[in-house]
Amino acid sequence: MGMSPSDPPPAGEPWLPDLCRLRRLGAMLGLAQLVIVVVALVPGGDHDWGLSQFLSISGYALWLALAVSVLLCVSRRTVSRLPRRAGAVAAVGLAAAVAWGAAAIVHGLYASVGASGWPGFWRFTGGSAAVTALIAALALRYFYVIDGWQAQVSANARAEADALQARIRPHFLFNSMNMIATLLQRDPQIAERAVLDLSDLFRAALVAGDGHATLAEEVELAERYLAIEQLRLGERLQVVWAREEPLPWALPMPRLVLQPLLENAVLHGVSRLPAGGTVDIALRADARALYIEIRNPALPPSQQPTAGTGHAQRNIGHRLRWRFGGGATMRAGWADGVYACRLELPLGTEGMRS
């Protein structure tokens, strides 16, 4: 399987690919059936299968694939206690042993009823074991690489969330604290509310890479952020929410998705205009997806004092695609004095990752 024996498995986590998943079990059955189809279509072969024989052989192959998958599923933790190279050999050996035993039983049954045209015992059992071992090795290697890739993507998403968390602290904290300091003398109650909002915002930032939030939590956090910015900018910042119910308020989603987009709308849009402007946030959903749109007035990109790196948007897009799959999209752009950012998140469970 190409696994390095020097790489220790994560504590408590089996390294052998999990064949208990329904999709992987289906892949194993599909691979077994594909082998039978390929063999049946090989030109010049010494076999001449009729429909009934093809179905019988397909049934045997599918039964064998199911037996191997179940065995590797139940023995996953046991095999994973071995060093990876030894465990890989053991997993392939188990698949071969199951195939050999099943082939021996089938050969014995057909021989007992005097069926003709069957190959010799050792040729049939050895061939079945060898083909099964080869297919099992290829499948386990493929799933092993996929698991590694998914773990790497998950780690990257976690690292990017951590980077976003670190970015929020200095970017926003100083202005907020200065604003609160000025409020303490003239309006202590508003200052207290601002401190509580700021506390909630940074509590969310501290756990940005852990678990997930819900749409309701993301909206509440965004409201707290905008409340702080409205205290700082006063009448220059207006906020309009448009929520078309029903909305999937319990929808799991990565933390800190809306707040960084609203931060861009305020800092790079409204705050740079002498008259300020309005940030419009629209949420709606249908049976297929959740749609979120954020619009704000902004200077043309050519007149922006500093060019943004787009780090926050790339970060959010990457985390949304990891969470929801390829169906998640994020589009943003400036036109006619308005900068708009649109998110589309699929609501079907097929497109979501846990």
C-alpha cells in the first residue's frame, strides 16, 4: 500500500482506511463488478460466458468483495495497532485468505455436483486469492491517499481559521478600545454594551478553528460586530437586514464567515466615504441552497488607498468549500459604486462534510 512504517498513527485513530462507510462499501462492490466486466470483454479469452454464467460469476465477485470489506471493517483497529508496513501486508493477507477460503468452498460445492468446465482447485483458489489481494491493495492504497488528502485539507482549513483569528485581534481591537474609552465618560451604559459585544466577538475568534457554528450564531455575531462599528462611525454607518423566512437557522457552518465579510464592507467601503453609507445584508433560502448577499457602497478599486490582499475572502471560500463541497460558491466584485459579495451554500446533506 506504500505506507511508511516510520510514520506513527495519530493517537487513538486507526490509520487503516475505513471500509465501514456506505460509499466505500459501494466502491468496493463496484470495483469487483468492474473486474468481472473487464474479464468478460477481454478479446480472445478462453471463456464463453452466457448471461446466466455472467450473473453467477458477478454474484460470486460481489459476495467476495462484501466479505473482504466487512472483515477489513471489523478488524480495522486491530490491524492499525501494527506498524504500517506490517499492517498493510496483514490487511492484504486477510483479503487473500478470505478469497482463498471462499474459492475453496465454491470449488468444492461445484465439484460435488459434478459440474464440468471448472479449472483445477489450486488454479481457481490461487487465482481468486491473487486477484482479490491485488484489488484490495489498490483500493486500500487509494482510500489511504484520499484520507491523507482530506486530513491535509482539514488541517489547512484549521490553520487558515487560526490565521483569521490572529488577524482579527490587532485589526479591530485598538479602534474598539479607543471608542469604548471615549464612551466611558459620556455614556457608561453604551460603553458597557460595547464591551460585552466585543467580548462575544473575541470569544468567537478564539475558537474559530474548533468545530462549527450555526447560521443563527453567525448572524448574531455579525450583529454584535456591526453594533460596535455603528458606535464608532455613528450616522455614517447604516445597516439593513433582509431576512426571508423560513431560514435554516440551525445550519452548521464554519465559524467567522459573515463577520470578516462585514468587516471588509465597513473598513474598505463605508468608512472610506465621507458621507458613509448603508450595508445591506440579505438572507434567503430555497429547497436547494442558502443565499447570502452583502452589499455596500465603495470607492472604485483604482481609487482605494490600499489594495487588499483578499486573504479573508480566500480563507472563507476555502473553508466553505471544505465544509459544503464543490456546491459552495462565493462571488464578489465592484460595479456602479457598489461592492457585492454573494454566498451560495447547498442545503442537501450530500454536499456537507462533518
